Amino acid sequence: MTQTLLSIRNIKKHFGAVQAIAGIDLDIRENEFFALLGASGSGKTTLLRMLAGFEMPTAGSVMLDGQDISHVLPNHRPVNLMFQSYALFPHMTAAQNIAYGLEMDKLPRPEIKARVAEILDVIQLSPLANRKPDQLSGGQRQRVALARALVKRPRLLLLDEPLGALDKKLRGEMQLELKRIQHEFGITFIVVTHDQEEALVMADRIAILHEGNLLQCGSPHEIYEHPQSRFAAGFIGVMNFLPVRRSGNELIAKDGSKITADLGDDLANESDAVAAVRPERLSLDVQDDDNRLTGRVSALAYHGLDLQVHLDTPLSSEPIMIRLTADAAEGRRLSIGENVTVGWPAKDTRVFSA
């Protein structure tokens, strides 16, 4: 099993009376691509800045390779931070930007030249080494900034919303490119993002932060398929929520119908709850599913790869969303106002306290 590189223990950060980080524990492994995911104000950037040394914790510790670096200055940590703005020097070429940090460290000229050539090859920009930033595309500038951070061979690379300035298509391409480069270099990456898709695509593990607290940490599959709270369920992807009440081993919906789920012991009998199911788990016109409901089609949204169907039902004040593949949508043409029945298995129902 890969050993732990970074240990965060009961880390807290207060800005006056405001608590930005409320006591977080995390272990991040060697060679791991780790994502800190959360909405604005969740504390993810504050935590990243404490790892970089730009903020000092109010309490707790940050251990890197077994050494406490909680109060070590940024320039004395084997950690690099890549900013969203890239901050490239406009008067320098790509190669000169990459070499700058090595020159400040007064490395021998032959070693600097060799390292820059190596990293340019990894980021696949060797032919553009002598171009200045204004002669490069957004994605190319992003790779130069990444190379500048990697060329110093840090133990840990921190990335603050690294793809936020790119358009949607280029962002998708660079997600895979970052993952490739991280794997090739074998350096631990910690990325801060508010983009759920970005975290799911790139990260080996994801930590969801909310109001300074760690809600859940796990693989993308665990986070998506087995959310541990209603907030996590709604924040990652799309989720349908149905108000219910537990009655024995059954869930009773608003209209009196029953919803079947695998119930544990956490939810008290006769307590209010919400049943949750992903749109892609719902199927049209299925006769033998554990759960079935009928609704009226209120909206259709075509996305090319799939069709999103919105149903008005008596079970919820919010429309229920169904996601059909392009093939399924082609085989079952729907129209606004049509009544349809959908179903899903009990195993796909998640239940959270109200």
C-alpha cells in the first residue's frame, strides 16, 4: 500500500471571530492526485494556503514526510503552488519562464538546461520553447506554468483552480493532460476546485468541504455512488430528493405511496427523511422494478449524449429528473404533457435524515 506523504491533524484556522477551517484530519498518499472540492466559502483555498505556508494554522499540524511544517515559511517547504492566473513573465520565453526558479536556486547552467529540456518534452512543448506567453494558447500557457512548478521537483504540488481560465473543451482536454503528467512525474498533486466533474475525472480521491468541515473523503466512485450526507449527494452530480417518513422497514412518500430502500439502523422509526436517486438510475416503462412512480413530462432538455426529462409528480414539489441515453431517447419519443411511469431498484435508493 502506498505510504502517507502528508498528514493533516485537527487543523483549524480562524480569521478573527470567523472560523474558516473547523478541525480537519486528512492523510494524503505518495503519488496521489487528490482533490479538495467545495463551493465558495467552504474553506478549500484556505486549507491549500496553509499547506503552501501562506497562512499559518490557528491550531493543529501539517506533517510532510514525518516533519512538522505547520510554521515553516513557504520558501523553505518542498512544496510548489501553481496559481490560477499562471503568472508567467511576459518578457521571457517559455523555456526562460520554466528555468527561472532553478536560476534563483543557482543551479549549474548545464543542469538547468537539461531539466528544462526534459520538462518541455514531458509537457509536449519543445517546439515552442522560444515563444513568449502572448504567442501561446491558453492551454499552452497553462502547461508552461505547470512545468515551471514541476521543474524544481517538489515533494508536493498544489494547484489552485488550475483550469478555471480555460474554455469548456480545452478544460476537458487539460484534465486528462494533468492526470498524464502527474502519473509520469510521480509527484503528489493536490488540486482545489469547485467543479465536480473536474474532480471526478482527475482525482484518485476527493475530499468534500463544507463551511470549513470535512464532509466525506473517498474515491470518485465512493463519493458519487455512496454519499454520506444530503449535502454531498446534492453537490456531486445531480440527485432527485423525495420527502419521506420511515414507518418500520418502509418509506412512505407524500402521496402515501411506498418507496423501497435498503434501510439501516441510523434512521429512527417514524422520523422524517429524504429518499434520493440519481437520474440515470431511473428507467421508463419498467414493470418489475422495486419502485415505480408516475408523472407528467414538464420539460425536455437534449444534450446530444443524453436527454434530460423532467417529471412533475405528487411525491415532490421539485420535478423529478430522468437521464436517458441517446439510444433510449430515440427508441422512446416523449412529448411535453405526456404521462409516463418510471422505476428503479431498491439498491439505488439512498436515504438521508431530513
